[in-house]
Amino acid sequence: MIIKRRFRFYAAHRNHMLQDKCARLHGHRYGVEVHLQVQPGSAAVGVLFAEIDAAIAPVFEELDHRTLAWRQDAVACAVPECVVLPCPTSAECLAALLLQRCHERLPQVVALELQETDSATVVAQLEDCAQWLTHTG
């Protein structure tokens, strides 16, 4: 069975490799839906929602109201309180990174949906992580 849990965070970023408006520093209200594969446990519960929150919420709290920057982007990294990431800040790479971090904290996490805008969502699965997180631009 799949359990989904929603989270939200606000962050700024830019994709300096693009030649469009996304190359400028801008922000998003990110919506995240984490998918957990669960089996019936005691009291017919796969996992407690409080357990999900305790394990995963810190992943998003670290990014909330921050500027996210790929370590190769010197301009964005110069912003105060910037969170330097090991991969580009595209929706695809960010979804893969968040999935990896959530899976490390709670192994039942098998997929993650990252909504960057009202009409744009990326769905990352575990098998996507290696390909997207080793991207060097």
C-alpha cells in the first residue's frame, strides 16, 4: 500500500545554465508529496503519520525560506544563508535530492512529487536518483 504525506516549503533559486528567465534569482512555493510503501504493522497501521513527520519534516525545514544554490553557481552561493546543494537546482534534480534524503531517513519512502508551480510537477522514483544527482552540467 502507498501512503502519501504532503509538505511545503518556500525557497529561491536560479538555474544559471539556462538562457531564459529561470537564470535570474526567483522563488517558488514548493509543494511536496512523499510516497511511502508500507505493509500492515501492529494495529493494522503501516506507519504513523507522526513518525513520517518526525523523520522527514527536517529535510524541508532546512530549505524553507532559503536560497538554494548548486555549488558551481558562485553568484547564488554568495547570497546570505544560502543552502549549497551538490546538484543543480532544477525541479528534476531537486526532486531526486529530496527523495534521496527522505529515503535515507525513512526507507519506506519510494517516490516524491515536487510541485514547483501550479501547473508543473516532477515525480521522482528511487531509480531516478543516481542519474539526476550525478549531473554535472
